[in-house]
Amino acid sequence: MSTHFFGEGNIGSAPEYREFANRNDEPRRLLRLNVYFDNPIPVKDGYEDRGGFWAPVEIWHRDVERWSSLYQKGMRVLVEGRCIKDEWEDADENTRVTFKIEARRVGILPYRIDTVMLGSKPTSTDSDEHQP
């Protein structure tokens, strides 16, 4: 089961990068973010969170290794993707259900960011220069 998801939240822990073997092809790469999607309601003295939830956000892309240093704990992000129900068994063979987000896009929102530095995209000649 899956459904379209669009939400805004904060990254709650350091991103987790993993690679998975893919036979003789390039490995599959995953970046997992743990995000708290809040529900801020305006109140007299600011905002109050009502009904937020934590969800793992998975980004599958060949460039996620480079992105793993971009996303940081505490960052505000906008996530678009699909919500997937994931059923599994724990060590005691009890059926468990988890909902996760498979992201198509994860945008960084400009809250709590001190500086932004943009670099140029590496070219094939740049990587050749650093080879022994």
C-alpha cells in the first residue's frame, strides 16, 4: 500500500548512508533521514505542536553519498514522495507495521541555516587530475 505524501518537518538525527550490492552493476545507494513532521497551530504566544509524528525518509539515488553531508540534524525540510506501509516480524515473531516515506524530493528550507556555500559540479577532467 502506498499513497502520495507531502510534508514539512525537522531532521531528528544524523543522516544514515548505506550501499547495497547490485550484482555486477553499480551498487544501490540509500540515504535515510529520521524526520519529525509537526503540526504547528497558531496560539497566543506563537505556535503549539498538535499531532506530529516521526517517520523514516528514504532517498534512493546514485548521488546520495555526496548528499549525506548536506543534510544535518535540526534542518527543516520539505519532503515529497509516497508513504509506504512496511510489515515485518520482530525477534519474537510478532508482526509489526511501520510507515516510511520514499522521497522523490527533499528540499532544505532556510530556517536555522547560517551560511550556504555552492560548489561547482566535478567534471571528468577534475577527477582525472586526482588519480595517481
